[in-house]
Amino acid sequence: MTVQTYSSRDFTRDLGAAKRAAAHGPVLITDRGRPAYALLSIEDYYALSGARQSSLLDVMDAIPGGMGIEFDPPTAHIALLVADLI
């Protein structure tokens, strides 16, 4: 894993290059020559933080006050027609 460094100016100019570099390892973004920020792939972030990736169900379950909401969507009645290709 290699660490690449981008100045704030280079990072702003070519964000795509910094994102591609982050796929191969951390990217340090400097401000006036000093490291100020780190750009990581989401996998590296989860590995460092010990967090796991949330599923949509996890996110929805975490919404406060969401318990007990009834959801009964109407049934869609769709009639399929045969295409006349002649």
C-alpha cells in the first residue's frame, strides 16, 4: 500500500486522479506543505474504524420513531398487451 500526497491545489484541480490514487492506498492532502486531510477508500475507512457497512435495512431501522408505522401499498393492476410487430 503506497501513500500518495497531493497539495490542496492539485487535489482541487484533479479530484478524479486523487480518487483513483485512493483506490491503491491513502492519499494525504497537504495545506501549505503540511498534511491536513487523508482520503481513503471506503473499505480502508471501515477497516480502520472497525465499523461495518450499513445495509439499507439497518439505516431504515435506525430512523427514530419509525416503529409501528403501517405500510400497506396498493396493488398495481397491470395489463400486458401483445406487441403487434407487423
